[in-house]
Amino acid sequence: MIQVTFKKSGKTVPWDPEARNLLDFAERHGIIIESSCTVGECGTCSTFTLEGQLAYFAKPESPRGPGLHMTCCTFPLTDLTLDA
């Protein structure tokens, strides 16, 4: 089972494949990640991935820098640590 760790929040929770994306998953567990458009256009929900791999299910309009990913259009492929 894939585990997602939110470093700043100090929470580690098992990934729920029913979650729409990492942003939705975080919010379900009381972790606040700033967001605006929630469709990969604005970049507000971008968060650094500290460990692990994730994938985009939709290509974001605003490309991010190394290690910075939009949580509104991603899901984990492996155990993951986010700076959130």
C-alpha cells in the first residue's frame, strides 16, 4: 500500500485510490494546501515532492520547476513525501 507523508503536517496516511488527486486527498485528511483553479492552470497548489514518484493524469498548463508539482492533477506511484 502506498503511504503519503505530509512533512509539515506530520501526517502519514495510506493513499486512497478513490481520491481524485493529491490535493483532494490532502484536504480529506485536514491538510491545507493553497489552491485556486484546481485544474492545473494556475500553479497555486504546487508543492515540493521530497521523496517518491508521482504522475500527472492531466498535463498542467503551467510547467513547474524541478521537484515542484501541482497537487490538483497528480497521484502517487510510490510512497511519497510532500512538503505540506
